[in-house]
Amino acid sequence: MKQRYDAKLSVSHQQRVARAGLLTVVALAATVSIVLAGRDGVVDALLTIPWWAVAGAVMLGAVSMLAEGAVLAIIADDPRPRTVLRMTHAYVAGNFVGAVTPYAIGGAPAWVWALTREKVSIENAAAMIVARSVVAATFFTGMTLTAALVLPGISGLPRAAVFIVVLPGMAILPMIAIVRSPARSGERLASLLSWLGKQRGLGWLSKAADAAPAYIGRFVEAFSELGRRPGSMIGALIVFAVSRFSQLAAIPLLFASTGAPQPGTLLARLVAVWTISSIAPAPSGEGVAQAAIVTIFGPLVGSQSAAAAALGWRACVYYPMFLAGAVLFARLVRSPGVR
């Protein structure tokens, strides 16, 4: 009974978050596309992109999605194809919520919720998402610092490097406290939830407070089990890198298909684009990602080619994942019960 109650509550919350951000993303995407396409020569540059480059970019986006599912499957110590597909469904559905919220703050709770709909217990789902966050922070730290060193002249990149290094570190500190003292952490969380429930008059928070110590204990047990498998974390980091580089590889593919020159600092510039768009407050980095490509690559390949590649990149790599996430999210919301 309690599982059905929690699932209903979670679904309602996810629906509100998704509705709140969906129109924002669509409006931003439409506005940015119109502005960039309205520049002289951009439409002509878009029309020169051959079909095989478009198909290749779409394929790279699909590889990225599957790799994200594989990351979760590896963390769960079950990298079978069937599990990878299930984890991909959960990742893409949860990513839809992250994509429509500023700084992707809705992604983590949505992924936990989506994993519970794929027959993963809530404590294991939370542990998997925390482990994935550690993998992502490790990857972004290395790549961002590399880009900042190779391309020190890009405005804002050093600050972005500090932001990406410091913020995950601050987030990990509470996790260390929880793992070292799960009983005390459970009691404090229960007290906080109980207080909030009384202040707000929300009965479900009081119920959550009663269950908090047990959930914290099971979460710590699941997370500690992940820590005893460092090989899985290393494997997840490698596959995570495959996912991100698959997305980024679509940019030079689109450039190369039109004969644009490839700069010697290509990789660092790609990472710079990703870093800037990742820390943007705009949902899904919409508008910021396109502007970053034009700013970083425009002086090298021409503003028209850069704008065309930016539009093509988003259309081939991001929007298909966004649409797939919307469909999968809607299916999970409508599916009865906790699967």
C-alpha cells in the first residue's frame, strides 16, 4: 500500500516538474533556431550538409544514449544487453525531466524514480545515481581542467572549471557523513521531515519520516557494495566517456562533411563547448550550447558554418533524445503500479 502511495506521489511531482519546463525548452529552441537560421548564409550552409553526415550524427546520438544505459548497468553489476536496454529507458525518461529544469536539477530524482519503475529498489536506485554522479564529476573535472589549460583565452572557462570541480566536492561531503554514520543521519533526516510535515501540514512527510532511517540504512548498504567493486566504477567511467565523446564527435563530423577545417585544438574546443553548455542555467543548455559553438568555432570555420553545425548538432543529437525521453516518461507515468 505504501509503495503505491509513494509511487503516486512521485509521479505527480514528476508531472508538475515536466510541465513547468517543457514549454520553456520548446520556446528557447524555437527562438534560437529562428535567430541563427535568420543569419545570412546559415540556411545555405545547412543545405550543404550531406545526408550521410546527418545520419552519422543521429547514430552518434543513439550510441550516446545506449552508453548511458550501459553506465548504469555496469554500476549495477549486470551489463547484459537486456539490462542495458532497461537502464537506457530509465536514463532517457529521467533525462527528459533533467532537460526541462535549470541546471538539470530535476534529473537525479527523476532517474531514481524511473529506475524504481524498472524494478530497482529505491535504495539501490539512489545508490546507482550517486555512483553515476561520482563518475560524471570525475570525467568533467578532468576534461574541464584540460580544456582550461589548453584554451586559457576562452572567457568564463576557468570559472567553469572551478565550478565543476568544487560543486561535486561539496555534494560528496554529505554523502561521506551519511555513509560513516547511517543511524545518526537517518535520525536527523527523520526529524527534519517530521518538522517539515508539521510546519506544512503534509501528512505524507510524516510518513516519510517514519521510513527514513530504514531507507538510509539500506541506501548505505547498497552504496557501500558499489564501493567494493572499483572495477565497475572504472568501467563505468570509460563507458561514460564514450557517451560524451559520441555526442561531441557529431560536431567535427558536420564540419568535415562541408569541408570546414579542423583546428589542432579540436578536442579541447569540443570539451569547452560541452563545459559551457553543461553549467548553463537554461534548461538543457538551450541557446547557450549553440552560442558556444558559434563563439568557439566561428573564427576558425566561419560564423555561417558554425551556426549551421550548431543547429544540426542539436537537431541530430539532442532533440531526438529529448523526444524519446518525453515518450518514455509519459509511458512510465501512465503505467499502472510499480513495475
